[in-house]
Amino acid sequence: MDEFLKKILQNEHSPSADALPRVMYEVRRIKQHRRGINISLYAAAALLLIAFFSGAAIRHFFFPGKDTSYQEVVFTYNNAEAAHVAVTGDFTGWEPVSFTHRPDGGWETILRIKKNGRYRYVFIIDHEEFIPDPNQHSTVNDGFGMRNSVLTL
Amino acid sequence: MYTVQTQTLSFSSISDNAVVRQVLSGDNEAFAELLKKYKNYIYTVIVRNSVYGSEADELFQEIFIKIFTKLTLFNESYSFKNWIFTIALNHTRNYRRTQFIRNVLPVRSILLQPDTPCMDSNRDVIQEKELNHALAGLPRDYFTVIMFFYYENKSYDEIAYIMKKPTGTIKTYLFRAKKILKKKLKHLERSFV
């Protein structure tokens, strides 16, 4: 019995390849959520005061115009067989943002992203497959042998 | 003139407690290192409770998220590895209590008959799944002792220290656990030789 137990119980088992990236995705999402709460609690009042007395506030009230500190970025994915496509990354707080399914079968979403930033992101296909953006050549290792796309604005 | 030499420590040379402190200070990558270090360990605990495949993957994810969110509660005077073992075991057992696990049925449908020819590897898989199912039915402390003794090769004294029980009690637990397993697996008795 002892040998039988040793023989079997010393076998180790491994999770699937995408299990670790999924965990880190959730960890980043939780962290972003916590960070968001902290910022809103401690900085909201200060920001309101600063905005109220700053020239930006006066300009905004009297000369409303387009905010040029953000850039519109179009993300596309061409796979007519996909049932759902989303993007998640630093610019979404690691929350998934769904694409729209185009009549030609492709997928697309347009996001306003703050300029002067470097953002990691991935696409999520059918709620389960994490892939880098096929249209983005710049990628970085996520630490688990999988790649995150990198967007630099 | 002098030069300052800096030493870069890899995570493998830093204790778990130090890594935990880094995570708590906001370093996400530090948690990734804990994840990589203990992924097989935690996944094996899940499998030993007779949970497999996509269910095991989901539990794996839930357990590590729980570990991350509860890190502020970790007491550094205890072993991090034993702490996460407890979380993994409790979470997996809670899951089994709320779900009806049928994964032993496909195994039982091809129970070995004495004269049934089979590939050695299939027999090993079946034996392992039978054992996992039997382990999953053990009382929590018995399961823990079996895992610490046979999977982690800990001594009676080490297990007694971790579980805060006398060494004699640990030996009793181990004896009773093996007795239960032997009874549940008697149809595999030829494998015990």
C-alpha cells in the first residue's frame, strides 16, 4: 500500500497553459478596481477644486471643444467564425470591452485612449481564448510564455 | 573612488514571505512568481480531490484569486505553502459539497476484470482516478496527512508541527486513512503488491 500511494501521489499535475495568464488578468483587474476606488475617494474633491479654479474649467465652460489629450484608436479583428470578441488591457482597466460585429463579418471597436502612454492589451475570443492583436507587431512577454500586444501613443 | 556593487536577487532566492510583502506593496509581478512556483502544487491538490479538466482549471483560478485577495490576512509566522494548501483544500471541498461530481462513473464503467487485457498506461490512469476519488472522500485531516506524508515527504514530526497535533495523533490519522483507502480500493489490491 505504501509503495502504491508513493508511486501515484508523487505524480504532479499541471494546469492548462492559459490558466496562469487568466489569473494574472483577474489580479490586474482587481488591482485596477482597488486603485480606482482609492483615487475616487481621496482625489475627487481635490480634482474638483483644481478644475474649478483652473483655466481649463473656464475654457471648458465658455469654449467647449474637443479634448486633444485623447486619441481615438480603432481595433479590428477579422474572424467571421468568432461569436464574441473583446479587448482588455491597461487602457480598459483590464475590463473586457466588446467589439461590434460588422456586416462584412469582421469585428471592430473604437476607444478613446489617453495620449503619451504605453499600453499592454490582448483580445479575448469567445470569452475564453486570449490572443495578441494580429494587427499589432509590437508585443511583450507576459511572463508566462504568452504575448501581450503593446500600443504606444 | 569606489564602485558600488549591486546584487540582483532572483525570486527563487527570496523567501515566500519577502515576495508576499512585495505583492502587498503593489508589485503585481511578484504575485506572478508565487503563481509560477506553486501552480503545480495547488493544481495537484485539486486533482487529488477528484476534480479534473475545465472544472479544475476554474477552481485553480478561483483559489489563486482568493489567495491574492486574502494576502493581507497571511501571518508571516506560518508557512506560506501550508497556508495556500489550506485555502486550496477548503475551496475544493466546498466546491465538491455544492456540486455533484460524477467523474468516477466513466472510470467505474471500465473497471478492470482479472482477465481484461489493457495498456499499462490506461491502468495507471484508472488507478490514479480511483485513488483520487477515494482521497476526496477522506475526512479533511486524514487527506491532509496523506498528502503531507506521501506527496510532500514530510516526517510525522513535521506534519504534527504544521497541524498542531501530537505526533501520535498524526500516526493514528495516517493509519486510519490508509485503512479507509485500502477498503475503498480493494478491487485494486493486486496493485498494492
